[in-house]
Amino acid sequence: MAFTYDDQNIFAKILRGEIPNKTVFENDHALAFDDINPQAPVHVLVIPKGPYVSFDHFAAQATPEEQIGFMAAVSEVCKIKDVTNGFRAIANAREDAVQDVPHFHIHIIGGRALGPILS
């Protein structure tokens, strides 16, 4: 599958500092920030700093260092937000999964019982 990255998406603008965010954690390869429309007490978005459209794009083309840095950011967010009772990590990809922003991101959601993932 060919991937075309749109560098005008909102997360690209956040990474360039054009749009502010409430940063939770940042390293060389990822940025994590609070979601502006949280669905639970904890709702953090973790995005890679590289131009990846979706999870499969990131898995196929990100360097090992980018992948390790991204996963380390997810781990740090879970520690910072203290989701010891559990959390959900969600990555939507493309239209059928309702991916709103065409930049790979994971939602870390927790802070309460979440119920079943699908009804």
C-alpha cells in the first residue's frame, strides 16, 4: 500500500509549534498530549514525530529507533497518568475505522472502568 502524508494535518501543525497543546511527555521520537475532547478522565494522544499516516505505515517504514522511542513514550504516559487499574490503547486507521487525523496516533484512555470496546 502506498502512503501519502499530508503535512497540513493538525498533528503536523502541533509538531511544528503552530498549534499549542498540553504536553504530557516528549522525547526525540514522540509527543504525547492531552486530548482536547477527552472521552475519559485520562485521554492522551501519543504521536510519532515522523510523517506516518497510520499504524501500519509506521510499523512498515519507521526506523527501529523511532519505534522504540514511540513505545517508550507510551510507557511513560502510562506511568505519568498512573493508569495502574487499566487503560485502553486505540489506534484507528483510515476511513472505516474513523481516523479523524491522517497522522498515526494512539489514544491512551483510562481513569475509570471503560466497559466493552465494541457494542
